[in-house]
Amino acid sequence: MIGVFDSGYGGLTIFRDIEKKLPQYSYIYLGDNARAPYGDLSQKLIYQYSQKAVDYLMAEGCQLIIFACNTASAMALRKLQQEYLPAKYPGKNVLGVIRPLVESVVELAQRSRVGVMATASTVKSEAYVNEFSHLDCSIEVFQESCPLLVPLIEASRENSPETNIILTEYIRPLKRVGLDTVVLGCTHYGFLQEAIEKSFGVNVRVLRSGQIIADKLADYLKRHPEYNHPVQNPTQTFLTTGDNKKFDQAAQKFLGRAINSLTIKLK
Ligand code: DGL
């Protein structure tokens, strides 16, 4: 069983590509919609909420969890991997999204000026800046925090005129610096992929995070047989800490099929 975790709907933009690429596994998606957005919370709270999500998904039988959330990947993942998992869940693992996205940029032929759009926490953590400087310090990174986008997407207003106006304002300074590549450093922004691509124009590559994470996960599972458990009749369970009817509507819009999520409580 593979767990996919996000603060809310954003992880669906990753899950959609994972299930397409790897349909032979069972999944549990968990969105902490009741407490989203995480992007402006303290590191302590983001760690605490992420840890509770890990506990819940592990108790449901996950061996491997994908943090389909940049904010949790930036603020909680390392500590969980280094301290919590070895003590509490030896032999189980949690993977994030930042390292694989940075690796995929570094693998591109043309990627010397890279923009990162992300939540305030992710920008402040400098997680992207640090990963880039480890892998290729010649790449110049320009970060832009976009704090109003997640609340709008959680309110299902991604196609509204106000979202468009706000998005244009966030993109303006990034356009000015002349980028060749843009990373959507928040999985929620996948809901705005087309609008962001259109705004940057054809000369800027806006990475498709879902496809990249799905490819990297397929590769990881090949290299780690201990987590590689395809099943005959795969199942998909959707859990939210928020309103499950609202979750079903948002998920249906994005996944293109009806789902029946359950509301759960994370302590
Ligand atoms: N989707 C998340 C991310 O990738 C979390 C955003 C939030 O809750 O603020 O950062």
C-alpha cells in the first residue's frame, strides 16, 4: 500500500499521474483539508501535522508514503526520515517531491535560470535553493512566494477572475528576470498549470510535477523491491480531514471520475 499525503487538494495533481503510470498498486490519499493551508504555518506545526498523517497512513498499512506536498517536504521530511521513521517505523519510508523535481531540472539541457513558485514556508526554508546548490551550483534560482493561491484553490476558485489577477501579479517579477525553466514548488499550483504556462509563454518551460514524480517513483520502486508490491485488485481510498462531499467534487473535477472519500480525524 502506498500513501499519498498533502495538506489538501494539491496532492491530487501528483496522484493523478502516479495512478496513471503505476495502476498496479493500492493507494490511500490523505488530504488534511481541515487544516490547509500549511504554507503560512510554523515549522513546528507543519512537522506535527505531517507526523500525525504519517502515523495514520502507517496504521492503515502503508509501507511507503509520498509527501505530495512541497511545504511538508521542505519543513518536516528530513527530520521524519532521520529521526522518527528509524525509531518508530523501521523498514518503512517517506519520500518528498523537492529532490526529484530539482533532479529533473538539472537533467534538462537548457536550465540556467530557474524560477520557483511556492508557498511562503517553502520559500523561507530555502529547500529549493539548497537542493539546486548541491546538484549544480551554476543554476540561478529565483523564488516567488504565492501565498494567496492555495486558499483560492482550496475554495475551488482556481478558475475565477481574482485568481487570474493574483497569478499575473505573482508571475510578473519572475517574467522580468528572464527564466528558461519554472518549477511549480507547490502541488496545488498544478491546478493552474495551463494558466501559468500561458502566462510565461512558449520560451519558458513549466515543469509538469505530477509526471516527474510518477516517473521517479516508478524508478524508485524498481530499485527498492521491499516497497514494490503490485496487487491483483488494486484499491484506492481517499481520506480527508475536511468535508468529504466537497472533497469528492474537487477530486472529480481534477481526476475526471467520481470518487467517494471519507472524512477522518487526525489527532
Ligand atoms: N500543496 C502544498 C505544497 O505543495 C501545500 C500548500 C499549503 O497547504 O499551503 O506546498
